[in-house]
Amino acid sequence: MTDSFLPLNPPTPELIRRLAEITGPAHALTNPDLQRPYLIEWRDKYVGRSPLILRPGKVDEVSKILALCHSARVGVVPQAGNTGLVGGQIPFEHGHEIVISVERLTRIRRTDAAGGSMVAEAGVTLADVHTEAEGIGRLFPLSMGSEGSCRIGGNLATNAGGTAVLAYGNARQLVYGLEVVLADGRVWDGLRTLKKDNTGYDLKQLFIGSEGTLGIITAAALKLAPRPAETATALSAVPTIEAVGELFRLAEARARQSLTAFEFLSETALAFVKRHGQGVKVPPIAVTPWTVLIEISGGAEDGRAASMLEAILAEAMTAGAVIDTALAASPGQSRDLWKIRECVPGVQKSEGGSIKHDVSVPIASIAEFIGRADVIVDKVCPGARPVPFGHFGDGNVHYNVSQPVDGDKALFLARWDEVQEAIHALVHELGGSISAEHGIGRMKREEMARRKSPVEIDLMRQLKRTFDPHGILNPGKVV
């Protein structure tokens, strides 16, 4: 994808000095050892360089930093929890970009239990948002395994998905309003908490999912939901991927809006959890090619959620769609079952190199996608081990591929582009998306330009030029 901006400048020593004065020297990092955690993606796929990492503690500081960089035409890379998986939060290797971390913007500015809202700054971790919501008897539904380290600014900038999308939607459905610092340093205060506001364009949606290329999110007015009075959770052994689809359709038909999660794991994924998931308790159910985690929520503490789930599973077992199941008998057992699902991405590291795909296809095409993808992987890289898992009810498949047993990690990872291109071609053929919830970053930027229509790409570029005329915000990412 060709950039339409003039080349950016490396920061001068004078600019670095002026930028450091804004945050103070303790929060202007130039020491390589102190910089290191901000420059490496957690899988080590992207390792960047930067002359200066800034950690502003106030929105006004972010504003002043961007105003200076805009005037000097110096690139800036926004960063929140550094848990992204497509390289969007990592500066390039040339070392000319300033990194702006929002990790010190950690205030919960206000909560409103009656109105179901919370205003949180961008550096608040997702776990802390959950805790704050629970403290006022509410629920913030966005949920994922990295919640202890990911931050709300990054969650929104990437339009994070997670395990509750089936019932509550992606991150963009969970926001009333935003506060955003624009490329030239101006601050847009859109922190309204209205359920209805039909006054022109919905500007917040332009920034959600833009990965910091249109502005830096510094705070958000979040939507809080009522807390379920009870939940029922089960881990079920399922014989085929087609049966997973049968179970989903049954659960959806019987539970309707009460079905709050439907996650699926391949036999290989569950085997990795059993081998490497320290402290994770896997119940002794039958070993089958697929395992499904189902959760049903209820509005009253009357046992109705558990009864509904038991009835669904009994019907599925009669139909042969479920072979065996383990029902959580307590909140603690439910958390244990969820830990199985949450640790799947991490345990793959212990099996060597992993080529990852975050894709979505129509739910009706999931079985066809996985069957054909397995054949593609075996042809392109014999012995490699597909590890599909994900959010079945959203059509979101994390089709990861682990290296062959005793294979060479470097040689395997060198085939990343070849494997990914083949899998993404299949996704495109099935009418899917090459990025379901992780974003575009730098990893998928060029491919997105090939997959989307010229009209879509042109509209995106026009938005970029309007909001960021010099192209300083996260240059080389997304568009």
C-alpha cells in the first residue's frame, strides 16, 4: 500500500529535549534497558527501535507532545498494554519514531451505577475496569485472557473482541463516547454517556478500531451491563466439527439471549493445555476431536440457567452431538473451566514456533474452512500441527499452526507468509475476513489493500489524510 504522505523526519536532539520536558525525565525513556519492554511484541515477531519513549500522565501532556511532533513532522507510535498481535504498537526498526505509552493514564474519572456507565482513562487495565464495575454491581462484558495487562485504550483502538462477543458485541458496541487527542494536538471531548444522540456523524466509531492512526484515545465512556444473577458453565466433548455446529444451533434455539458464550477447542489445543497449562484443571471427560465451552446466564438466582444448560446437553447427547460433559457445580469450578480456554494462546509457546491466523468466516462455513485449511497446511508444511480454537458463535477461528514435532523453529517460522497467504486465500474465497479481532497493524497492511475493494481503500486513505494530514500517527500501520 503506497503512502501518500511526505517523508517524516527523525527527531532532532532539540525536539527530544523539548518532548522530555513535557513528561519530565523520569517518564522520558532513552535507556535501552528501560525501553526494551516497549519495543518487543510478546511473541518476539516484531522488535523495534525508538530514540524516546514518553509516558505522559495527563491528557494535556499528550496534547503538547502531538502538537510538537505534528509541527516537526515526526512519527509517533501510540501504545497501551503492548499485548497486540499484529505489530501495530511497535515502532519500526529505523528508530525514528517516538513511542507514546498511555500506561500512566489510569484514573477512573467517574462511575454511574444507575445509568450504567464508567469513564475510564486509556491506561486503565481491563481487569481494573472489571473490578470497578463489579464494585457498583455492574458488568463490563469485554473479556479476554490478557485482561490483567491489556489496557482499555488499546482494547478500543483495536476494537477487541474476546469471549463475550456472542452476547454483548465487540468493543465498539460497549462505548458511549471517547476523549481523543488529534494529530495536531487538539483534544476532542466526546465523553457523553447518552443512550441516544443522533446529532450528526458518530465520530467515536472512526477512532475505535483505527489502531491509533487517526488519533490517540485518552479516555472512554464505557457501557456497563447488569450483572447476571447466575451463570451455568459446561465443558463438553464433541465428536466432529459438524457436531459443534449442531450443538451451537441447538443452544442458540433453546437459550436464545441467555447463551452468553460458546467457545470451541480442537483436540490438539486441549492436549497442549493438559501438557503445559500450569495449575489448570481439566475435568476427566472423554477425549474427542473437539471440546466446547458453553455458558448460559440468568437474571434470577433460581437455578433456571443450570436447568436450561442441562436440558440442552441432554438433548445434544441423545442426538449424538455431545459424547460427554462436565458441568460446573460452583463459581470456582466455572472459573476453572474458563482457565482452560484462556490459557490456549499461551501454552502454544511451549510447543515451539506457531503461525497464527485470526480470521472469521460465516458460521455455516466453519466446518468447511477447517477441513480445507487442514489439507492446505499438510500440503504446504507436512507435519505441522493445526491448533484451531476460538469463538464459534462469532465465526471467529483462531487457526494457529504449531511447528512439526522436533522440527526446526526458525525454518518453520520462515514459512509464515507462505502458510498465511494460503489460509487467507481460503478465507477470502469463503467470504470471510483476514482479521476478526486482532486488527491490521503492520502484519496485514499490504494484504488488506489487496483484499479490500479500491473504493474501500480510497475512503480509508481519505479519512487518514483528513485526520492526520502529515501522516505522523502510527505511520506504516493499517493504511
